[in-house]
Amino acid sequence: MFDRYPKDKVFSMEKSPKEELQFAICERKGGKFADVRVYFIQEDGSKVPTHKGLFINVELLPEVKKGLDRVIEAAHPKAA
């Protein structure tokens, strides 16, 4: 389902030994979207997209970044 639309992968990282997190941009129905998706890594090394992920209009990315920045700050408070 999530590989139906052409994507430009911009970043990936290991989430666990059997999972990878991929960040991509794609166009769908005249809009541009960011797709942050968990891929399962099979025994043969091929990667299969899962339903775990976020598919969001790129115009909302600044707000998503703001939320992520706040989560990072909360997880790593600066020493006073």
C-alpha cells in the first residue's frame, strides 16, 4: 500500500536490527507529502513498508519539527 506512489528517499536510520526508519517525500493527488515510515527488514535483506508511520502534508512539517524539538528538550533537560 505505501509503495504505490514514487518516493524520493532523503534519509534512513536503523530503528532496530530488523527495522529501518525511512524519511521520504512524495507527490500524491497534486500535493506534496512527507512519509516517515518503519520498514521491516526481511531475512534476504529486502525492506517492506509497514503501517507504522506518518504521512503528512509538507506544509505541516515546521509544526512537526516544533513538536519534535519540544520532545527532545523534555527528554534531555539542560542542567541548571
